Amino acid sequence: MKNFREFVVESERKTSLYDPSIPIIVYNKNDSEYKTWKPKFKKYGWAIGILEKKMIVWDGEAMKNLSKDEIIFVESHEAAHFKLGPKASEVDCDWLGISMCWKKGKKGAAKVGIDRFVERHGMEFDTDDLPGYDRWIGKSRRVSEDFIKECRTKDFEVLDVLKHPDRYYKSLNTVDEITGGEIIKHAWDLYVESITKKKK
């Protein structure tokens, strides 16, 4: 069996967006050590912050099913564990993770943490801690609603437009505004919400 250092060198790696001194290791199912890590991922989650080695280890297979914003938020949560120390609670790490995402301009990732805060902790995240969040989310919702309305007026399939906005650029007035990942995600959420309501 290869020792840990050799495996780290072979594995895909990068550094954390929130602290360049924290390396990120991604284990995929083809890696020799993935079987060793799989039970740990199952127990602790998609990403594990190893405080004593100051590194974040990711389940590469789980990453394939996550959006970019979800990955960025999870990374921020793990980075928060390093900043707050071993006794930090999950609530504190989510709060700091959301704040770090917002400060870095990763608005969609911050929204991921906010949207899951009640489910994870039984309380709402106070968006007053994020300057400009309420204005941003209001604009995102308005642009998303306008976008969905325009798609329906022109009989375009919303999902196809979200996947290939370039094809519809000349046909949709709002498409240039919705190319930001966070607004596309918000438009999709609203679209799913509207379909769900119709089925009830």
C-alpha cells in the first residue's frame, strides 16, 4: 500500500479559495485509496477538513452530482472549521462559510448555505449580516420571473433556454442578464416551484 504522502502527490489537488495554505485533495473511485476513504465520506460528508494536516479531502464521486455553487459552499464550511478551531459548531461553520462566500462574491454559493440553514440547524440565517443580500435576491427573483414569463410568451422550453442561453440570445431580452450562474439557478428554482403548484 502506498503511503499517504505518495498518494497525495498522485491525487488531483488545488488550494482553498478561502485560504491558499489549505490544499484540497480529491479522491475518485479509480484512485487506489478511494475504498479507504469511502466509509469516512459516508460518515462525515462529501468533504472532510483534516485539521491536524490542514487539508480538505473531497469525495470526487459526490462532487460529480453537485453544482459549482454547492461545491464552493461546502468548501467554505470546511475552511471555516480551520478558522474557528476544533470546538466550533456546525452552525458557526455554516454561518462563517456563508459570510466568506458572500465576501468573495460567490453569491450563489452563499444562497446555497442560506437555503439549507433551516433544514440543517432549525433556524433561519439572518441575511442582515450580508450587506446587499436582500436587494440582490430581490433583483434575482424579478429577473428570473421576467425570464420565465418571456419564455412562456414565446413558447420556449425553459430548461432548454437555461442550458443553452446562447441559442436564444436574440429572442430573449433578459438572457444577457440571466447568464450569471446564481440567477440561472434561481430561475430554475422558480420554474420548478411553478410546475409543482400546477400539479397540486
